[in-house]
Amino acid sequence: MREMRDRGRLRIALVAPFGLRARGTTRARILPLAREMARRGHATTLLIPPYDSPEDAGRRWTEGGVDVINFSLPPGRGCGSVWHLWLAWRLWRAMVALAPDVAHIFKPKGPSGLVGAALWAGRRSPLIVLDSDDWEGPGGWNDDPRAGYSPLQRRFFAWQERFGLSHAHAWTVASEALRDRAIGCGATAGRVFVLPNGAPAEAAFPVSRSPSSAHSAPTVVLYTRFAGVRPVDVAGIWRRVAAWMPALRLTVVGRGLAGEERELGRLLPEAELLGWVEPREAAALFARSSLAMIPWADTPANRGRSSVKVRELMAAGLPLVAYAVGELPATLGDAALLAPAGDADAFAAGIVTLLTDPERAQRLGRAAQQRARERFAWNDLATVALEAYAVGRQT
């Protein structure tokens, strides 16, 4: 392992699993951490294989002191095995040329996972820190039919997860459940650090909100890509709420991998389906909404999830009603109404409670916003990553 300098700047290369646009890990987890490292004076580079954001292919820019590099894509169309191998090779070559002190690899699977494995096999590898923010193997994304993995892919990704979580100098994970999983796969307990997702910068959301007035129908927001939310569950909750408050509106922000928002539209034709929206548009929508619902199903993947979207809702100051699943109770604390997992009656009652008690709703919204800023600020969370680097160096 190459010696890191004792003092002064580190050369840090962060390897993303995919592009900045379609999914949240690169945009809302890796880039904010990279910006904070650059703000602290470290030389920081973000390497991106943008197979799901081809409009960025070949582009390079500097953002918040971070050198952001999107690799070009191979000719043709698609994102199969050849693409992943080709991108992994390009990422590895760039990593070798950069010769960083720290290689922070995000996700053990796909191109980034291949780069981590290749670096580990190298004779003079940098300090390798592997990050896990999802349950990838059996019980997680591998078993999700929407992923569309073949049996061979599932076996390979399961191997990648096990290898990555047992072959690194240190690990960062997004939740306590993922910490347990990493240790179960072979990671050393004392070198696994819980690095939850952070809240967006304060400038992303208004300090004060102007929710629906008493003269307009109150609006409830469902903000999700349906990774852990089932349309049938949402419909069951909403029908119970509508029985009490027929004029209530449901606005759905986000798209599912298998078009789950369309399924929800068939179950609830009255719902407003906005699909994916730009972050600025989402902030404006949250500012004029009454509350948000977080009806996670109680699954292994959800128990390990540290949701960026939940932190965005908190930062927006929205009153929240959620199922008590996984990390949600620890994330939300007493700044939301929590219903027992799967109890649709209790969940619906929580929505009605907040809509009929606006003062309590406002208190919870302010508490959620304060909690997001105090507990999930990236300037604090970056310290966790630096602790992982320091401990990894001692191995």
C-alpha cells in the first residue's frame, strides 16, 4: 500500500458506480462528500462511468474544487457486460495514472467494484476504502425482479459484494444494517464506519414554507423511485385517508424502474403523477405542499437503506409520516409521526392527524429541518470518511 503523506493534502480519487442524473448515489452521496474533501484542502477527483447518463459522456469540469471526469462510452448502444468491462478498464487506467493516496470505491458491484478488485490485486495499490449504500446481494437488489438480472449476473454481483466487503483497507457503509452485513461478509469490524447519506445544502430549500392555504385542497407528496415502496400499499393508505378527507390531493414525484408510478395511477386515477423533476422544481413543490408520506415496505433492502430522498424532505421542512422501518426511526427521531410497519390504518390516521392539527405539523416540519441540518451535514459526515482513511492506513 502506497504511503500517504502524514500531513497536508491527500490525493483522493472517488469512483462512482454510474452517472450523475438518473440515480441519487453519485449526485447526492459521492459529489457532496468530494466537495467537502476539496473544501478541506485535499486534491479530489471524481471518476464517473456515465453509461446511464450518456449526455455527460466525455465531459469534464470542476465543481466546488472537485475535478469531475465523465468517461467516454464505447460505440454502439446498450450497457451490457462489454460496456461494464470497457468502462472498468478505463477507470482503472485513470486510477493508475492519478496515483492517489486514497481510492474511495462506491458500490462493490459493476464497473466501480471491478476497479476496486483490480486495485486490490495490484502490487502497489493505494489505500482502498469501499463504500456500500445498498444491500446488493441475495435479499437485496439481486432478488429484485425490476433489476432484470440474469442468473449469471446475480451470481457475479453476489460474488462482487462478498469480495468487496472483505477485500479493502477500510469500509464506509450507509447504515447499521449494512455495517452488520459487511462484517458478515468478512469486513473487519473496527474498520467499518457508518457514513449515512447527508442532507442537501441549506440553499437547496427555503428556510420557510408556504403550504397549501386553508382555501385550497391540502397536498400530500409521495417522493420516491419505488425502490422500497409498493403501489398497492400506497393505494391502501390513500383510500383510508380519502374516506376521511375526500378533497385531499396526492402528488407523486419520481419514476419507478418498472413504471410503478403508472401502476399507482391505475389504482388511484385521482393522483397527480409528475415523474422525475429537476431538484429546483422539487424544492418549489415541497414548499407549497402540506406533508409527505414515506410508506416503506419492511424488506431487507429497506432495513439497510439510508435514503437521500428522506433527507431532502427533512431539509425542506415538510411534516412527515413514515413506517418505522430500518433506519427511519433513527433518522427521523421525534421529528415525524411513525406508524408500525405495515399498519395502514395507523399510517392513514397519522396523515389525518397532521392535516387537522396544522400547528403540530409545523412543529414537526421545523424539527425535521433542524435535525437534517444538525445531524446530516456533509461537513460533519466527511470527518467519518477521513477517520476511515486514517484507520485503513494503519493496516
